Amino acid sequence: MNKRKTVAVFFGGCSAEYTVSLQSAGAVIRSIDKDRYQLVLIGMNHSFGTWLWYRGSIESIEDDSWEQKSECVQVFASFDKKVHGL
């Protein structure tokens, strides 16, 4: 059985580099081999720093309409050694 590894791609943020991050994320997402890796896309809202699990299109990330989509669910990172993930 060939199980794909899970890779998280983080994008966005509260800095002046927000739009650069969106374009970089788009390039990374497009270049990753989807047969080998399962992607989890986590965007950070520009205004409030809210973390959102995003399951929509790459184009919506690149044109900065991603967080207006219903494909977003707020998430929190677990820093507990016993609970891994979001």
C-alpha cells in the first residue's frame, strides 16, 4: 500500500508580505506531487491573524478571495505533545 504523506502549506499572515505569501503558496501548491503528498492548506487572515483550514481552489488563494469562501473552517494548532494536529 502506497500511503501519501501529509504536508501542511501555511500562507497569509498579518505582515506587509501577505500578498507575496499568497502567490508563493500558489506556486508551492501547484508544484507539489499530489500523488505522493496530501496537502492541508492553512491560511492566516490578514486582519486578525485567524487560522483557517482552507479546502478551495488555488486560484482563490492567489487572487485573495480565499477567506470569503465557505471552504474555510477556523482551526487552532495543538502544542500538546499528546495531541498532534489541528
